[in-house]
Amino acid sequence: MIALIIGGVLVIALLYGVSIYNRLVKLRNLVQEAWSSIDVMLKKRHDLIPNLVETVKGYATHERETLENVTKARNLAVSADSVEGKEAAEKNLNQAMMNLFAVAEQYPDLKANANFQQLQAELTSIESDIEKSRRYYNGTVRENNTLVESFPSNIVANMYKFEKSKFFELENIADREVPNVKF
């Protein structure tokens, strides 16, 4: 009778361990899928930037340093391969893009250019998609990290070398700026 109870407890423990393992695998795959989605959105953004730079170049020829900085920042962002690397590169690219749009503000003809307006609208749309993808990614990372760190699932996670994932944080400088209201 005692052997039957011990056997039952072992079977339940084994099934519970298998369940935890399967949840860990599922969450790891969701994190990878979510990262892939961010990567696609960032690629779309990176592909759009050269067209934007070329459009600005036609109007603001003496703003060469700003245009070169955007191009360099884009190239660094394209070549970044880790979450931390992409995070740093995208922050740098965001700053360069803010400078580019500040330059564009100085050229009314550029701001009125239909091509520039279309590219800017596409970039805004892509930025929104990146934000949604980032939220989804960070949500799956949070779930994964909680399971990896929580007891008793952390025992299974450690046995099979499941690791915490890195969050992807991008600061949008425009979000922190206080709007200037004039009456």
C-alpha cells in the first residue's frame, strides 16, 4: 500500500515536472517569436531611413553632418545582433532621427514635400508597430522570467538550463519632452 502511494506521488511529480518543462519550452518559443517580430519591424524602419535621408539631402545640402550621423546610426542598428546591442543602437538611431527632423523643421519646402510627408507617415506607422511588438515581446519575457525564477519551476529550469530573457527597452525622446503651450 505504501509503495502504491509513493509510486502515485512520483508519477504526479513527474507529470508536474513535464508540465513545467513544456511551459518553459512554450514561453522560450514565444519570446523568440516576439523578438522576430521586433526584428522585422526594425528592418522595415532601417529600410525606410535611407529614402528619408535622400529626400532631406535634396533640400538641406549643408546639413551634411546630421545626415551622416543618421546613416552611421542606421548602419550600426542594422549590424547589432543582441538584444542589448540593438537596444543601444536603436537609442542612438532615435537620437539621430530626432536631429534629422529638427533639421527638416528649418526647411518649409521640405516639410511640404509630398515624398517627405509620405516617408514620415510610414515611419510613424512603423514606430507604432515597433511599440506594439516591443510590448508583446516584453510581456512574453516577463512571463518567461517569472516561470524561470519561481519555485518549483526554477528547479526544472535550472536542470534544463532555461535562462531569463532580456527586456527590450527603447526610450522615445519625444515622449519625455514637455509640450510647449503658448497662448
